[in-house]
Amino acid sequence: MQSPEASTATNPTQIHLALAAFADEVVGTLARLFAYVGALVLFAILGLAALGQLPNLRDDDPALKPSWSVADRSPQGFALNRLDSSEKTASYAILRHPEGGRRDVMRWASEADKPIAELMAELEIYREGGEFDVARPATLDLAARMGLGTAARLEQAGLIDTKFGPVALFQPTGTTEGARACLGYLKRSEEPALQISGFSCQGDSLPARRAAIACTLNRLTLLTSGNEPKLAELFAHAELKRRPCAPPGSSDWLLGAANAQLRGAL
């Protein structure tokens, strides 16, 4: 039979062991809990970091960027006054961008009796939206539309006078005098945010192509402003300055000899 002294000595030892075991269990449970919570926090941080990178990935991948789409149901916004009733109607396309931009594009091809129809002229009215990149030179897109490729460079080829004011002309860099090259043009408006651009391959000489472009822009009219009062105001003021189309080869330079200073690569 165990003595009372031995029983008294055994009980504190057992209690200490039980408390130690309980403390170890609590510490272990807390350690596992902290590890679990820490893992959740780590996954949350990684998830937020990944979500934060998604916009950058979307910007870097052209396939993920919002793109232009054909708007078949949008009403035609612009037209050209015909010189005569036999003039052929150009093809007309409307493109819209999810960020608000709109492009009205008119194109003229070569005569139908030729073996292969060639794009002879184009006129685009671009109403800028949130997609407009102010850092991107507009001449890059113009060169591509002229069939020269995005790597091609354009140089200024003077100015013409139109009802919209001075319009800058462009030609492929290195074009020799008398060469039959297409002539591009570009006119920007800050208010409203508008860009009128295009090119013409019509005419056998540079003066003829300048006259063709000036005539095209002077004949451009607004059909509907789409609830844009600034756009309607721009065309209303332009109509007050409209002049008849000049005969090919006539003098349409704005600055005369000063135009020679405008030539250069862009």
C-alpha cells in the first residue's frame, strides 16, 4: 500500500505533466493555425498581384485589346457632293471602337474594266475616343493605309487650302520630282476631337493630285452630327469657306516658296 507521502509527491508530478502536455497541444494548435492563416494570406497576396498584372498583360497582347468592328447599322455620317450625275458612288464603311471612337471611311477603286481593281483614293473621318493614342504618329497609320507598310516613312509635301483650312500633304520619303506616287493628307481638329485623313493616287502629276485632294475635301459634307454640336459647328463654319473645285494643275499652294521648308521625313 502506497504511503501518504508518496501519493502526495506523485500528484503534483502528474499535474505538471498534464499541464505541460496541454500547453504543448495548445502551442501546436496555435502554430498550425498561424501556418494555415499565413498560407491563406500568401495565396491572397499572390492572387491580388496576379489580378493587378492582368491589365498590363491585356495591353501587351494585341489579341486581348479591344478592337475596331464594323457598325453596319450606324447611319452614314458624311458624303461628297457629286460633281455630276454620272459620278460613281464610293464604298462606305463605318467602324466603331468599344472605347468610343468612330471611323467613317470612303474608298474609290479604279475603273471596273481593268483586270485588277486598285484602290485609287481614300477619305477617313476619325472621331476620337478613349482608344486614341496621342503618342503614336498619325503618319504611321497613313503609310499603312497607302499600302506602304508600317515601316515606311512619309515626308511632308507642302500644304493645300481647303474649306477646313490648311491641310498637310505627305508623300513617301525619297520620292523624286515627277514620280507618280500617291499623295497622303492629314488634318486634325482639337475641338471637336477629329481627324480627317486619306490619300489620292488620281492624276498624272503632283499638282493634279493636290487639286484632287482639295476638291474632295471641299465637297465633304456632314449628313448627321450624332448629337455632337461641336461637329455640326465645324462643318457649318467650313461651308462658309467652301470654294469650287480648281482645275487640275492650278496653283493651290498656301505658302508658296515657304512650302519647300516643310519637306522632310516624319
